[in-house]
Amino acid sequence: DSGVTQTPKHLITATGQRVTLRCSPRSGDLSVYWYQQSLDQGLQFLIQYYNGEERAKGNILERFSAQQFPDLHSELNLSSLELGDSALYFCASSVATGIRANEQFFGPGTRLTVL
Amino acid sequence: TQLLEQSPQFLSIQEGENLTVYCNSSSVFSSLQWYRQEPGEGPVLLVTVVTGGEVKKLKRLTFQFGDARKDSSLHITAAQPGDTGLYLCAGLDNYGQNFVFGPGTRLSVLP
């Protein structure tokens, strides 16, 4: 158990809908990362937050947005869903400072299926 | 965008054999990490290497960071079926801005 929690574990929805994925980082970790993993794309970095502020942005679509709240939990919002958005979505957290700044601890993931 | 390449893409070996997988880039990385991922689960951190030429051992796993900090290798001695999984390298570029994962090496160790 990494200490990172994600909900829900599974999500099935229809094209055009909007969903919210939730992540709680390990106790003491200030940084949260979101990743998308599909069979043909590998693990794709979406976005990173540090203590409530956006720190780095990867290949995140404009239909997707995220935020980190004062209690450090994070939400990833996916809207106007398309079939191609079906994937595993992982959240990871790290202390984000010092030599181990980027050692990331991953949650169990949310499997999104868009029908 | 700095890329990490991994080879081989797939590797299937018998229990007890040794193996090495590689992670390469044309860019310098301030640090590299190795993760192992099992199907349907999140990656699990194995090690971080920071210093060029560094060698770290974790039981039967030996990790090496290249002198120029552009490549890394993972050597497994006497592989066991429990080593089966997707091995990912990941790194933060030398500017400290972009964190990238390699595509992974999928290892299968047969009993």
C-alpha cells in the first residue's frame, strides 16, 4: 500500500459526459501528479500540482482540468468524454523537495471506460 | 521534449537466468528512477540514481547510472517468476521542469 488513495476504482460512462476523479496523497506529500495510461500510449504525464499551485503541465487535453485543494487532495476533471479517453488514470504523490523530490508513489488507479 | 527509450521492449526468460534492460536518452537527466508495474496496478518505485556512474544494489537487482547521466541499466541476477512485470525508467530533465517515463520493458520470467 503506497498510502495514495484514488476513487472511484472503476468508472463507466458515455461519450459526451463529464467525470471527476479524486486523489488523496500520502501524508506529508505536497505534490500530486496525474497520469493517463492506455495500451498503446504507455504512461503519459498530464499535470503536476505542488501545494495547491500548478507546477508542470504535460500532454493534458483542454477538455481535462485539475486542481489541488488546501487539504492537498486533488481532482482531475474530464469533460466531453470520447471513446479514446478510456484508460487507466493514475495519481502519484511526492515530497517534491530535496534529493528525493521526484520519487513518486502511485495510487491504485481509476479505470475509466467510455461507451 | 526529452525522451527516454527502453530496450528491449519485451523479454521472456527462464527462472534462474540473468538479464539486463536499458534506458537511454540523448539528453542529460538530473536523476533517473526505476519503477516496476504489475497489470492493473500503479508503478512501484524501486530506486533513484542521482550521481553519474552510480551503482545501487537492491537484493538481486543492480542499477547503474551512466557517467554522462544520459542512460541507465537494470541487471537482474537469477530471475524469479515474481520479477515478472513492466519495468519503467523515469527522469527529471536537467532543467528540473519535465518529468518523463520511458515506454517500459515487459519482463516475463517463466518457472
